[in-house]
Amino acid sequence: MSYFCEKCMKLHSDDELCPEMAKELKNNPEWLSQAANFANVAAQYRLVTSQDLNSVATVINKLSGSNLSFEGTHQAARDIQIFKRLNQEAFVKSGHFQNASTAKDYYNSALKNENIMQGLEKKLTGTSQEVDWLRMKQGEMKNLVQKSELLNGNAAGVDGTTVNRFTGKEISRTTIKATVDDKQGVQNSVKKIQEAVEKGNANQDDIIFGTKGTKNAAEKIDLKNKVIEKNTTKDIQNSNERLKTKIQNGKAVTRITGAEVAQKVAHGAVIGAVVGLTLSSLTN
């Protein structure tokens, strides 16, 4: 594919270096080194914070019979927030999630009782969607002047609010819904919101933050609320399975631990060495 070069006002192919740029690099050789350093840092950030490496590990595991696993820091942080939220809200009275050990004990008891396990999965589904909403809001530029928080105590009809940081005035309210059932589950979610509106616990100015398909389901019953969709039912199922595995393995931590930090730093160092080696060769 060709591109138009504003330096020499000509077309170049992707693998062709503009003669004018070649002259610039010859006069400023440090530019290439700086570009390599930037690419190094960018590549490390992408690999460490995403789940890209885990897909590579999966292939290696199949070939070698190993059990490698790499977790991105965004996912690790999200899961910790979910366990913390479970401790502060869903299990605040029982204390089942006050630490990784008590969470593991609770999970083992749930394995023997189908009703307890169903209740746990329901809480994982709802709590993970709540955390995803909060993380989305905190990642927006508007977060500089706005503050979003999740409500506690099973607030009727509404799960989160966004206010002006400086005046405290409420900007919006959000009802958060999630399901692992892509048909009946989504329909039931919007019907519950409709009922909340009819009862006066919610209104049509409230924002709906739901799984994929929520907007279409809301339109079918003429629900006028603004809908923001996040996660497919498959995403939520995968999330629940990962969270349950962590709980069972005694890794349902509610705060960043020294072991977690050391693990992430080690992964970052290995990735940096690999990426750096390739780019240093290019620079040389």
C-alpha cells in the first residue's frame, strides 16, 4: 500500500524510506534510538496490561504440555476490585470475602450446595458488571470534573451515581444489569427496569448499563432510557469462570499484595528484555 509523503511530495510504498527522511536520520541518528525506546515502552505496556500474552501461552501449553499463564494488570486490578466489592456489599454481613482464605472456604461449601453456587454466580455476574461500569467512568476524561460511585445497601432501581466533583450536584444515575443468558436474561433485565420506573424507584432519565442486546430489548418494550452496552453474555461467563478459579485457588485477594506486585514486575522485566533485544538490534 502506498502513502503520500509530505516531506518530498511523492508516493512511497510501505517498505520504502523517503530520501528526505533518510537525510534527517543521518543528521540526527539519536532519533532512531529514541523511537526504539518509545516502541519498547509502548510494547511492554500493551503486553503487560492486556491479555495478549495469555493467548501465546495457550499455544505453548498445547505444544509443550506446560501450564504457563500471563495475566494483564488491568484484568488483575479488575478482579481485585470485584472481590473487594463482594466483601463490602454482597457479603458484608457474612464476611465470606474478607480475605482469600475465607472466600476459598465459602467456595468449597458452595461446591456441595447447588443453591449456594447459583447465588455466588449471580453475585459474581452483577458485581463484575458494576465494577466494569465504575472502571469505565473512572477512565473517562470527564472524570476530572465528575465523580462516579456505586451505591450500597441494595438501592432500589439505581446502582450508581455521577456527580459534579466541585458542587456535588447529581449529573446522572445509572442502573446496572448483567446476565449470562443472552435471550431471556436480557429481556428479564429490561422488564425489571420498566417495573422500577412504573413504581417510581427509577425514571426514564436514568442510564441503563447492560450486556449486549439490552438496547434492542429496551426498544422492543418502548423503554426510553439511554442504554450503554458492555460485555457479551459469553464475556461474563468467561469472567465468572476465571473468578471462581481464583477463589478456589485461594487468590481472591481484596487488595494489591506484595506477591502480586512482584509477579507483575517480573513479567514486565521478561517482556522488556525480549522486546528490547529486538529493538536494540534494529537500532544498532
